[in-house]
Amino acid sequence: MLHLLRHSSSVDDVWGLFTPYSAFTSGRRDIPPHFVDYIDEAVQRALRARILPRDYAIAADGGMIIPELSTFPLPDSMSSTLPISARIILRDNLDGGRCWQSHSTRGQVGIALPHPIIPSRISVDHVPAEAADDILQAPRNIRLWGALDGDVNEERYGRFMAEYSHSRTPSYLGPPLTAGYTFVALANLTYDIHSTSFVQTFALNEELLAYRIAFGVFVIEILDNWGSDYTCLYRIRVHGNEAGKTSGSL
């Protein structure tokens, strides 16, 4: 059903999915008002999900996990099953309901894009609470890092720090695993399990964006979750513009 919702172009297009064709011609009179509202809200969410900006981290387009920048869970000592690869967070859907699970409330994943971009937003996907085995495993507070690389980007970041360092005294200098990279904090965000949207998009530091610094390597650092001993990360999307290109919408 969700597949059909996402491939419909309007709310009215979808109503035929819920009523016989003869009843549909008479409108919504025979459907309880609370059910009408529920369907309308579900359809609107599905239609909005169709127009998310391009995901530059998707594996199908060349996004990759960087092992040396990632914390990997160990196999369960009581099971021979190997842990699911972190690469699963770069897939293009949540089919199968599988996640990258950290045996902790913290962890990090390094992502390499196929080419550098000027990032603008990040989206975090999780399955809806109704479908989750344990919604408390959802990440809560997340920090996004970008690896600084190249003379031009270093010069631009230097100008940014000269402008804003007097008002910024960060207490963190990078994720736990750096693999020799120099990292810049791009965003602190909170995934809300109480939201009606299970795909949540967050804007990055607007002041930093103004300097058009390009990044090709990112780290998603999970700082905590909603109360479980384990943390599940389903999908990460990175949005922006390709370096060297301009757009009216990032």
C-alpha cells in the first residue's frame, strides 16, 4: 500500500485504493471522518517523501562506508550470525526492516561520497514506531562531521573561523575515530521518535554553508539513543550541491 501511495500524484488519486469504484463516485460520505483524516495525513506524508532532495550518500550512486572511521559491533557470542554491514544505511529504502545495530548507546559511521559536495542538509530514516521491535533503539542525539580536505577548503574554513571563532568555543574537536582526518562539526541534531514523520531532515550550520566548503567524507556520530542498550541506524541521506555547481535550492 505504501508503494502505491508514493506513486500517486494527489490525495484524490489515492482514494480509489480504499473504496470500491461505485462508492468512490459518491465521495467520502460513507467513510467515518476520523478515518478520512487518517488517510489524508498518511497520503500527504507519502507525497512529501517523494520530493526529498537528492541523496549523495546512496550506495547505488557510489556512496561507501569507510571502515577505519566506523565502529563495528561484534557478533553475538551466543550466535554464529555475523553483524549486518553498516553499508545497509546507504540503501535506497527500508525494505526488510534491517538496520545497522551498535551494541552500545554510542557509535559512529564514516561515509565517503562518490564526489565532494557542498552539504546543506542531512536526513535520518527510522522505521515507524508501530513497526519497530524496540523504538527505544532509535538514535536520539547525533553529530555530523565533515572531513576537511584541500587547500581551497582549508582557506575557506580559516576565513570562517576568523569570522566566528570569537563566538564559538566548541568542546569537541572530532569524532572518537579520526583516521588522521581533520574534522569540522557540521550539525548537532535530535531524531524525534514522537514525530509523525519517520524520515526527518535537518539543516546544517548556515554560517558555515555561506563559505561553500566542499566535503567528500562524513562521519555520523551517535551520541545516545532513546533508552535501549542497543542502537539501530536504518538510513542516512546527505543532501547538498556538487562542488563547482550552484543551485537555488540546497
